[in-house]
Amino acid sequence: QEYLQVMCKIIVDFNGTLDKFIGDCIMALWNVPRPVERHEEAAVGAAMDMQYGLVELNQKWRIIGVPTMRFRIGINTDTVLVGNFGCECRINYTVLGDGVNLASRLEAANKPFGTVVLVAES
């Protein structure tokens, strides 16, 4: 809970839109539903602050004996479909497209590369 609170605040502070939680993953969007000037820089700035935020949380957790954690971030900028998607029983505002899939793959690619943040532009 504390982790999500800190990370979500950073995303919102950088004008991001919280899309969804997938396990401990946070999917965030920039430039939708409203335009964000220099949204690419905002996303990268949020990623950097999230790293600093996690360092602080891990320091606190070590002191009180709580397990620490790591994360990886994938950022991609692309033209995607935006809107309410779903079916009769469930609709969700989100984004769809190859650019979204690439961001997810970038996040996963951090592990073998030993990196924390990977950024691309489709």
C-alpha cells in the first residue's frame, strides 16, 4: 500500500494518468485524456523520481525489518487507441496497440540487461 501510494503520487505529480494496477505493476499514461506538454520528458522524470522514492522506501523498510523491493520501468511513446474498451459486463478506459505492448516488453527487458528503465519511441 505504501509503495503504491508513493509511486502513484509521483506519477500524478508529473501529470500522468493512472490506468491500472497489474499485480505490483502500475500502468500509467501521459498525454491522455488531456494533452501534456513534453509528455515524454514528464514520463522519464516520473521514472527517475520513482527510483528515488523507492530508494527512500527501501531505506525505511530495512530499518523496520520489512523486505525491500525492486522495480523495472518500460517507457514507449507511440500513437495508440485510447478510450473505453471492453464488453457488456466490463468496460475500462485504457490504451491499446503495439506501442503499449512494446512498453511492456521494455519493462521485462530490463531484467536481462541489468537496467531499471528502458525508453523507446515507436
